[in-house]
Amino acid sequence: MARLVSSLGLFCQLNAFGCLVLCYLLLIFLGGVVFMAVEKPLEKELRAEVEELRRSFLQENPCIQESRLRELLGKALAAHNSDVAVLNA
């Protein structure tokens, strides 16, 4: 019995860092899965809302091409991500 405890103690000393890293990675993975599960319904709802807004905008404004609208929105989003105030310009 003492030999088993001694070998178990030696195993923990040699592999403690590896076990901590493994537990940390498992914690990050599980946190990501939980976050994704919680946020997924809201993301689907927002995507559907934006798609409906885009569709209705294009129906109300037939003179605007969809490709040009995508280009404008892409540039506006890129500018916003670069902290440029697009709406104030």
C-alpha cells in the first residue's frame, strides 16, 4: 500500500504541469461550447433580422444593385472596425 501511495505521489510530481495544462485546455473548450450554446439563438435571430432588412431595403429601392450595397456595407463595417465614425461623416 505504501508503495502504491509513493508511486502515485511520484506520478503527480512528474505530471502535475501536464495535468494542469490539460485541465486548462479542457476548461477553455467547455467554456467555448457553453458560450456558443448560449449565444446561438440570439445570433440566428439577429442574422434573420439583418437579412430581412436588407431584402426589404432592396425591394423598396430597386435602383440599388445588391453587389453595390454589399460593397458599401462592407466598407462601412471595415471603417467602423477601424474606429472611424461612418454615420457622423
